[in-house]
Amino acid sequence: MKNTSVKLAISITILIVMIEAVMLIFSLNTKEIQLNKLRDVEYSHYNNNLIYTQEYIETEVEKFKRSIVLLTILICCYVSIGSILIYHHQVGRYLNSLTRMAGEVDPKKLRDGFSKVPKNDIGRLILSRVSVLEKLHVQNESNRKLIRILIHDLNNTIAIIDGNTRVLLKRLEKAPNLVFEKSVLQIQKGAKSQKDLVDKVRQIEALKSDKVEQLIEDVVFQNSFDDCHLTFESKLEKKSLKLVCTNQDSNRFFLKADKVLFLNNVLNNLVSNAIKFSKEGSEISIVSYTKDGKRILEIRDEGIGIPKIIIDNLFDSYTKTTRLGTEGEEGTGFGMPLVKEAISDWGGTIEVQSKELHEYPEDHGTVFVLSIPA
């Protein structure tokens, strides 16, 4: 608000000075013409200039110029100060309050932040923002209620799946069937992963309500990779893809992150995308190493690549970036924004480089580079 007032005062001062400059030139010309006429009259009466000499005229013109300049300065000061006071009374104090409460999301607190809302454009702006926040507040509460319902229902479904897989595994102890047992174990593993994810959503909701603090722990990458490989084993086999992991560190590679979110929101999303856009028989590789005090993960594929127009909006939640995979696989477009959000929450960054198949037929594919502080 202070900067706006200063800019307003400077603008008004410049405008006044320009107007007064024009008036000064006109007034000086008029004053000089008047004095010259008086000199001519005096000369016609006395054949000489006793008072209105050339020196006298120049002195008077100079005095008149100084008076005009002084008057201009006084007018500028009065008008600028008056404009600032009027601006502050009519606009500035409301804008100052709006700036002070820019981060306020509670519509009641925002409304209470103004002792009086003016009946002008500023007042309509304030009421408009309060109205938007009220609608968002209602929508947010509705969304949170929906999430609570989904969490409850999903928990029940997962419990049913888990219970039935336990029963099947007990029966398999009496009548072993390795192929069938492997499928049941995968279902049980998937159910547990979804249970962890549902619990994490519940935890995030609690975080938003300031009920708990986020848990950041040492995540052993090899364990997450094994879980990821098991999750996508059937998809990898279907497209004859290889998923390999290489640790370039001499010690066990671990990350400072949330274990459940890292597996479900980050690793699974990136590997799923790599599978989706890879050609049959190609390889997906994950390389891990430490550099400059940061844990680095490179997820590489030999797929069809990503167009630049999609890369520019890949992590934007509000831009559609979905496209069909190499075998018509569909996507939602939510995966990459979730990856970026999770990595940012842990203080890290994610970059993507890609070469499209039609431009680089011999060397195509995509690499995502994740960097998380160690």
C-alpha cells in the first residue's frame, strides 16, 4: 500500500509540473508582452524609458518566473499530500487489510478483518473474495466427507480381500498348487499395498487438520523396488519387458522420504508410465547413486518418448497430458503431478528428458531424474 501511495504522489506531481510548465511558458510570454506595452507607452509620453527599461523588464520577468515555480511546488505538495490522504481513506486501508489477510482462507476471519466494508468497487471486491472462499470452504468440506466415506468403504473391501486370501492360503497348505499360490500371494500383496495407501490418505487428511506430523524415515530403496517389481510382474511379462535396478553406491541406498507415498505415488507411477510407453522386448532400468549430498534416482526406458508440448505441462494438475500407451493403455493424468508434489514435499526435485521415436529411431526413450536431499 505504501508503494502504491508513493507512485500515486509521483504521478500526480509529474502531471502538475507538466501543466504548470505549459502555464509558465504562456504566462511569461503574456507578462513580457504587457511590460513591453508599458515601455512603449512610457516612451511615447517622455521620449525616454525612466521606469520600464529593458533591465527592469528582465528583472520583473525573472521575479514572475520564480513566483510561478514556487507556486507550482506548493500546489504539488498540497495536491500530492491531499491525494495520498484521500487515497488512504477511500482505498488504501482496505487494500492494506486485503494484503495483510492475503493468506487467510477462513471466510469468517476474512469478513471479520474489516470493521466496515465500503459500498464501492473495493467493497464489492472484498465481498466477492469472501463469497469465493465460502464456496470453496463448502466444496472442501464436501470433498473431505467424500474421502472419509471412500476410506471407510475401501477399508471394508480390502479387509474382505485379505480375509479371503488368508482362507485360500490355508487351503493351499493342504492341497499345494504353486501357480495358484503365487497368484493369491500377489493379490494379498496388492491388498496390503492398497491398505497402506488408504492409511496414508487418512494420515494426509490428519496432516491438513494439523492433527499429526508427517513421518519422514529412511526408506531402503531395494525393498521398495522389490515391491514395485512384484506389483508390475504380470504387466512386465505381458510386454516381455525387463525391469532392472543398479545401485552405484558402495553402501545400501536409502532415501529420506515417506515409505508408502514413495512406493505408491512416486516409484509405482514412474514405472507404470515406463511400461505403458515401452515397446515389447525393451528394458526399463533404475540407477541409484549419491551426488553432492543428494540421493539420485534415474528411471530410464527405451519407449516412444514424450513430445515437448506434453513435457512442458507434465506436472501441471490442470492441463490434460494423457495419451494412449503402445498397446492402447489408458491413463488418468494424475500420476505425474502426484510424483512432483511428493518429491517437493521432501525437499527434492524431478527433471525429465526425452527423445521421441520418430526423431531418434536408434536412440529414443525417456529418463526421469529424481534428486532428494540425503
